[in-house]
Amino acid sequence: MVLGCASQQQQELDAKNNKSRARSHSDLGAVYLQERQYEIALEEFNIATKIDPSFADAYNGLGLVHSALGQDGVAEQNFKKAIQLEPNNPEARNNYGNFLCARNRIDESIKEFLEALKNPLYATPEVAYTNAGICSLRKQDTVNAEVYLQRALQINPLIGNAAYQLAAIQFKRNEVVLAKNTLRYTIISQPTPENLWLSVQIARKLGQRDEEASLALQLRRQYPDSEQAKLLASGK
């Protein structure tokens, strides 16, 4: 009986050690993925799956690498494997949702984003809300897009892409003051060609000439080669 108990404890210890080693290789793979060193990233994620074939994060990483390499079939297999192993993994759900959205499988993608959001321990739900909003816009569903984007900004007002997309919806509806208010944080902390150009148009519509000129100058200086700067130069 004692021997059996000791054997079980050793198995549990080995499993814990394998999980830790797999996580180390998977984390390293994520670093190489971020640096676009795909070959090394693949190697690290594959090592992780060999050490612990049940480690969902490694399959999620493999999905991201194969997706970046344009290997859609293998990418999807790995995303599905990650979700099969860990159905409540919000990162795997969100990444698979992005994969599907990029391939115009809109309804499937939004389902994955919403599955990610069911996990109360999801550290960055604003990311999945933003992605659901952007993907909804791809099928011209501005009603749901607005709901998702607003939820993202309620969680984190500094999500720049969510603020820009929501402000663009509001501007098209001629809710100009509301659009300006939506951009009020990110135009300062995260200026981009897109939100600067939208802010120029908002200031113009509100007749705020000094602000329009200031934003236009910022756009030309920070992003002189952008499409938005070219639109500005053409007199639009």
C-alpha cells in the first residue's frame, strides 16, 4: 500500500514537472513568435507538445505560427486541438476567432470570441470584445459591433482600435460630438494615421479650425507617407 502511494506521488510529481517544462518551452516559443522567428518558435512549441501532449497553450502557439506562415489547414487543426484539450482557454478561443474572421468565417469567429468571454478568469476580455466588434463590421452589422466595442471601452478606455472603430461608426451617423468624445483618450496616448485623420474630419465638421490645423500638422509630421496624409495633401 505504501509503495502504491509512493508510486502515485511520483507520477503526480513527474506530471507537474512535465507541465512546468512544457510551459517554459511554450513561453519561449511565444517570444520567438512575437519576433517573427517562426522556425525557432515552431521548434519550441513542438518540444512543449512532446513533453506534455495535453498542454493546450502549445497547440495554440502552433496555430498562430502556422497561421502566420499561411498554412491554414495545420493552423486550424492546432487551434481545435487546443480548444479540445482546454475548452475554457480564452486565448485559444480568441486566437481561433481571429483566424476565422480573417478568412471571412464571420459567424464562426464571433462564436469563438463569445466563448472566450464566458471565462470569468479571462485577463483581457476587452481584446475579445474588440475583435468581435471589428469582425461584426466585416458583415456590416453595426448594431452588434457598437455593443461589443462599447463593452471593450468600458473595460479599458485606452483600447485604441476599439475607440477608433466606435468613433467611425458614430461619425458616419453624424454623431460628431460623441465621436470626438470616444477618441478623447487614444488620440493623445495612441495617435495613429487612422484616428488622427478621423479627428481632423471631426474638428472640420465642428468648425474647430485651430484644432483641425493642429491635428493635420501632427498627421503630416508623424505619418508623412500614410494614405491619410496623402488624402490631406490632396485637399480632402
